[in-house]
Amino acid sequence: MKKVLILFCKRWEEVFSGVALAIMILTAVFNVFTRYVLQSPMTWAEELECICLVWSTFCGAAAAYKYNLHYGMDFVADRLPKKARVKLRQCITFMCIFLFAYLTVLSFQFVLTTTKTTTFFRLSYKYINVAALLGFASMTVYSVIYMIESFVKPNQYADRYAKDYTEEMEEGASE
């Protein structure tokens, strides 16, 4: 049980994103079935799909950032010498710390000031908007970790951008 809890803590972004994506897909398929076969669409389905889309998007963005899966324009960085490439990536990581921290603060303020509720479920939008807060907070934490790593373990930091996603996933699964 302890291992499961530790694994969940390490991969909560993937869990939340995956569960939200699975619910969204199942709800969409169910709604298509009820609409076209039973001629009776579920009024709640679109609202649930929208909620799941928000959670899947923000938690998935945090998970993608954790594994360096966001698209980037590396054609300039790839042409630089290794030391200059590392310095450039440190500058980018440094800027990401401030960007994600700022977005975390804005998301927090947005959650606090939200008063609207959803139409069908009467769920406060605070529960939906907190996905952005968690996603940006996670990306802020990972940016700080990567910045520290760039000074403490520079080779590991440089390898982060050279590794393939499948290698990173295999390492994480073996832990």
C-alpha cells in the first residue's frame, strides 16, 4: 500500500489526467449512443465532458512538462555547443519558474473569486478552476527542481533534453 501511495504522489498528474480523459471519452461514447440509438441525449453529459476536459488539459500539461514533452524550437539550441545549450536551457527554466509562479498566483486568485456554478450539476466552478491552479503549481515546482538540478547535477540536467520519453517512462516505472 505504501508503494502505491508513493507511486501516486510521484505520478498524480498522469493519474488525474488519465482518469479525466477516460471519463470524458466514456461519457462522449455513452452520449452518442443515447442520442443516436435511443433518441434521448443525456443533458448532463456535455457538462461532465467539459469538466473532464479542463482537468485532463491542465494536469496533462503538468505531466508533459515533467517529462519534457512540450513542443519546442530546438533548432537553435541544437546548434550551440553543449555548455551554451545548458546555459540557454537554464535561462529558459529560470523564466519558466516566474511564468508558472505568476500563473499559479493568478489561478489561485481566480479560484478564490469564482462564484458561478454549473448548469446541471450545480457544482461550483472553483472545483473546475482548481485544475489550473494544481497544473501551474506543479509546473512551478518542477521548474524549481530542474533549476536546482542544473547546478547540482548538470549532466543529468543536460541529459533530460537528450533523452527519449520512453526511456524516462521506463526509468520511472522501474522505481
